[in-house]
Amino acid sequence: MVLKAFFPTCCVSADSGLLVGRWVPEQSSAVVLAVVHFPFIPVQVRELLARVQQVSRVGVTVLGTWCHHRQEPQESLGHFLEGLGAIFSHEPWLQLCRERDSKSWTCKATRRQASAAADEDQVLLIFYDQRKVLLSRLHPPAALPDRQAGDATPSARGLAAVFDTVARSETLFRSDRFDEGPVRLSHWQSEGVEASILVELLTRASGPVCLLLSWLLSLLSAVSSCWVCRLWPLTFVGSKLSTCEQVRHRLEHLSLIFSPQKAQDPTQLMRKANMLVSVLLDVALGLALLSWLHGKNRIGQLADALVPAADHVAEELQHLLQWLMGAPAGLKMNRALDQVLGRFFLYHIHLWISYVHLTSPFIERILWHVGLSACLGLTVAVSVLSDIIALLTFHIYCFYVYGARLYRLKICGLSSLWRLFRGKKWNVLRQRVDSCSYDLDQLFIGTLLFTILVFLLPTTALYYLVFTLVSRAVWMLGLGLDTGLAQAPAPGGRRAGPDPSARGRGQLPAPVLAGPAAVPALQTGSWRQVPRPSARGWQASPPPDADEPPALQPRDAHLPPPQLRLPPQALVELPVPQALLRGAHLPLEAEGGQAGLRDTAAVRSGPGTLPSRPTPSGTGAGPAWGTSTAHRSWGLGAAPCSCSSPVCWGLPLV
Amino acid sequence: MEDEQSFSDICGGRLALQRRYYSPCCREFCLSCPRLSLRSLTAVTCSVWLAAYGLFTLCENSMILSAAIFITLVGLLGYLHFVKIDQETLLIIDSLGIQMTSSYASGKESTTFIEMSKVKDIVINEAIYMKVIYYLCILLKDPVEPQGVSQVVPVFQSAKPRLDCLIEVYRSCQEILAHQKATATGP
């Protein structure tokens, strides 16, 4: 029977003494952790081992004796050592002996109860480097399906048990030869505990610093959730601007990093470390951007270029409207309606340009101060940029809203009157089309109105189409920035990729797809039924009942989906089709239910609390973090035995 | 106890197998591959430099020549460090495991260790490449299925010895594995 003895290389030149370590019976191997030197009192040795065992939960015992003859071999020492076998009984008792300056060792393992085939055990001596084994902590292997609960944690299979034993018994290595303890040990740190002053100082300082920072952050979040900020306009604006979103994320990240609680397991530790590193990187990039912006008067140049750019855009829009007011693409428009709509939009542009010119003297100051926000991180700067773009093109969005609203009105009217034309009616109760007998004057007026609407349709449709295209083109510009923002890590530790179903701005613009294609669909009057999503491009659930608010797609992964109450049969007896959230702008269909929006928005998006969603995905992403071995490669100083104290302050310093 | 024999590999080059029997439960096999031949080195260098000279006469740019020299040096160093394996060693320790070491011509060593509890068996497998070649491989146990094999680890990948050399190594390894299985199932 071969007995494997793992001996640390640092104890090769140690004086004689007792071997202290752990016996692993499954592999019949003895892992020697330290050597206890003479003189010692057995009671104190037992106390020390019991203490170590209690703290580290590793079964540390006396395994045998170690004899290093520096002078002539002493017979008395030999007897003394054998006598020790009676005091500290262990089965089997290991006796290692080394002559002075000799390469050959004597290894003996004796068993008290000699078995029938009483041949002495062969001893296989394996030297291991304690420091390296301690520094390479193996992650526990994935639990196999046939492992019972009885497979206790210290026992791992194979050589992992040795690694495990050494790594877990670091309490034994805390005392060095400068400590005035009753027992003198020899191990890899007995010449002095390895540590770095910087790491120690940081460990001591990190506690109060973390407390202070987490208090400040809690103060900030309390301020932001006070009653002033819960008023409806502010919450509405705040939920639309992505800057507020990013700042909120940043607050969450920071509060997680600086939380005074210890990380429970390596996956949480890695998550914290990951977040800290990403925040630092973000801030570094933001500062680089800041220094670039504030040099060479770039902000002034930017501000100077901004107003002419806005003017240019306005001029192009005016040309577009002039074109529409004429005979666009050879189509003949209804003169009066054309002029009305065209003049309305032109007036809008005029207002917008005057507004921009009004704020032009202040733009440089504003930009300068806004540029300072880049020190919070690059993501915040990018979100500010995307918000600026959204605000500058707000008028285009407004035009889209007007055109679409008009178009929607017209289509509603048309469908209802078409039904009337055919002698049918929408039954609200049964949610279907029923036949109905109308009076003659109802029919007459209905038919007249129908004709009028039909002939006005091309004009409205054209305005709708043109402005939808223009607003989508602008939206595409913002999409790139938002996709970049979506790559930032979420507080749940999960890298949020551009998830088109989850983020508002990342969604495919269904109205665009539905717009031109819906025209023939609407003329057949079939859109009031359950919309066929793939055929028509609606990203929608089936039409709701009148009273039940539908579940909409969430704006992003962190806000719960706002529940909107659509106006059922607001105009005529038709359900309004599903609304979609598009980034910073609510589509007009949803705005139709403003009553519902007001109370639900106040309920949902007010407090700005942490989302409940990322936690299951966070733990699901756990194994993906934790399967690499030897994760302790921080390089921040060799303080391997102090890994528990920085962890308790939440900093990933090892 | 040390022993040296010479065999040949599948391409016809000379291999030297060194066997060391440290104890009944510990053996080491060391295969030395043929060294980098001067002929092939000269041939490659000359071809690269001739091509560079041809480009130089076309382009009249002397950077090409210096680039060719640089490329040759870097390529040689890279080849010695990453590709050319000088020696492959297989060390079996009963009840501990199997260790495979490859040492490169530049002195780099790469080691793989497999625990004995994971080793199911050592076998010689056949493979049909352009002809039939044999290779020694270690079969690893499948943790889920006790009779299955989870992984096949081939040994002596660069040396590629022939069947006679493999049989020698195989016999020694089987002795140790049998011994290990006997003691494992014993008291």
C-alpha cells in the first residue's frame, strides 16, 4: 500500500519537530502543512490545532515526526521522537528523517494495528511549493448529479483535495517566528508574513471610505426620490432622457461597489471587481474625452457650428414643404388642405428657428457645463450627446406626430364609414362586426363624409409618409449611439447586448413597416381584427378588451413596462391598434390614452427603484464567470492571506 | 535503471527512446526527435533570400532585403520556440498520475498532468492517414457514465514513433496500470 506524503519545500531545511497537517484517507495521502519545533507543550499544540480546526474547518492533526540531523545522529532524539508517537496518536504514524547534507531521506510509516499481511507501507514523498499551491485556488467543480449531500466540502477528488487543504488552512500560516506564541511553527510564511504595506493601508482605509461613500450615495438616491421629483412632468421627462437613465445606472453601480457588505462567493466578488473596473475605465475614457474637448477651444467651435447646422436643417425642411405644397412627384393634391397643412408646418419651423436663435448666445456656456458631465463616464457623455440630438430634432418628431395623428384620424373615420356604407357596425360587446339598419339620413351623411375623406386621403397619406421617413432617418442616427450605450454592463452583472425586444430605441420601427403596407390593408377594413404580426409588421399582442391595459414591450431591460390604457372607441367604434414605445418618444397612439399614462407613470416610474428583473439572470450568469481557475491574478501586492479582510469591505483587492 | 534504444518514426527519421525505471511504480520514457537539419534550414533561408532578391531587382527598394533578413530571423526564432519539439517525455507514477512534457528547441517546456483517478486505460490506436499509423493514447474516465470514455489524449504527437517503439512503452505502462488497479482494489 503506497502512502503519499506531500511535504512543503520550505520545511526541507527546518529543525526537527512534529509534522502537522491533514490526512486524506481516500487517497491515503498525508498533506503536511507545517512543522512544530521543540520545545513545545503537547497541550498547547493540541489547543492550537483545535483552534485552527475550528476556524478553517480542516481536520489538522499531528501526522508524525520530522528529524533533521544537523550534527551527529543523536540516539536520544530518536527515542524521544518515538515516544511522541504515544502522546499524539495517529494512524499511520509518519517518520521522516534526513541526514545532514545528504540527499537521501528515510521515510517510514508505521501502523499501530499491524494487519495480517504486515508489510510496511511504501512512502511516496512529493514536494510541493506551498506558496504556489496557496495562490492557485481552484474553483469547486460543478456538482455532479450523483453527489449526495454527504460529500462534504473539504473533501474534493484527487489532487484537488491537496490544493483545497492547503488553501483552506491559511489561518495556520498567519503566525510567523516573530510572534510570541507558545508554539513555534515552520511554514512558508514563518520568516515573516508576506504582505505589502500599500495593500494593508488600503485595507484599513477602505472600510471608512466605503461607509462614507455609501452614505453619500444613499443621500443622493434619497434626494432623487423625494416628492419633488415625483411630480408628473419631471418623471415623464426623466424617463425619456437617456441621461437620467445613465446617471441612475451609474449610481446603482457605485452603490453596489461601495456597499459595506462582504461578497459571499467568488462569483459575486468577480462581479464587483468587474463593475469597479468598468466604472474606472469609463471614467478614464470620459476624462480623456473631457481633456480633448476642452482643449483648443473645441467647444466654441462646436457651438459655432451648431446654430448654422440647425438653420440648414430648417431650410431643407422648408424646401421639402414647398415641394409638398406644389405638385410632389407629379401627384395632384387637394389645394386647400395642402396649403393649410403646409403653412401650419412652415409656421412651426419658423417658431423653432426663432427658439434656436434665442438660445444661441447661451449655447456655448451650456455645452461647456454639459461637457463637464463627461467626468462621470464616457457612457454619460454619449447619453448626453444622444439627448442633445433628440432635442435638436424635436421638431421633426413633432411633424411626424402631427402627420401620423391626422392620418390615424382619417383612417379611423374611413373604416367606420366604410362599414356604414356596407350597412355594418362594430359591436363593442361582442368585439365583432354586425349588420345594422341605418336610417336614410344617417346613410346619406355617412356616405357624404366617406367620399370627402376618401378624396382627402392622398394628401394626408403623403404628408404622413414623408414625415415618417424623415423622422425615421433621424432616429437611425440616434440608434447607433443607443446601441453603444446598451453595451455598458448592467448592475446585475450581465452584459446587456443590443436586445431589440427590450430596448425602446432598439426596436424595429413597426409603424414604418406598417405605414405604407397598412394602406391597402385598411382599405379592406380588416385591421380591426387580430392583427397578423408577421404579415403586417405589427409588433403587437392581440387587441385588448376595452378595459384591460395591454402589456407593452419594455423600454429597456430595467424599467417595468408601463401599462397604458388605450382609448377604446374614442372616435368611432374601433379599437385603436397597439402602441409601441419608441425610445424617448411615445407614439401618438399611446398618447391618446393620456389619462392612463398619467396615473400609471406616477406609480411606476416615479421612485426609480432597482429593477427586480436582473437578479435571476445575474445568478444565471454566475457559472460563466466562475469556471476559470487561478483567478487571483490581481497583481496588487502579494497578500494572499488577507483575502478575507478586503472582501469584507466590498473592494476586490486581494 | 536507464536504458536507451533507437527507433524510427513514421517519416523515417531516427528517434532515441530513453527509459528510466526509478522504481516498480515509477517509470519515465523520453523520446528525442531528430534535430533541425542544416540542409532544410539552408534550403528555406536560401529560397526566402532569393525571392527577396528577385523582388529587389523589380522594385529597386533595399528595404526588401532588410525585411527578408528580419523575417528569416524572426521566423526561425518563432519556429524554434513554438513549433520544433526536441523531446517528449512520459512519466508514470503509480497512484499519482501521468505527466507529459514537451520541450521545445528554444528550451520552453510545456507540461500536462493527468491524475490517476481519471485514467481509464492506455491503448494503442490505429489511424488511417495516407497510410495506417499507430499512436499511443490515454483514455480518460467519464464522470457521468462509469463505462464510458470522456476524452482521448494522444501521447508523443510530434515524435510520431512507429509501432515497435509504441509496444515497448505500452507494455511498461500496462504493468504499472495493472499494479495500480490491483492495489486500488486491494486493502
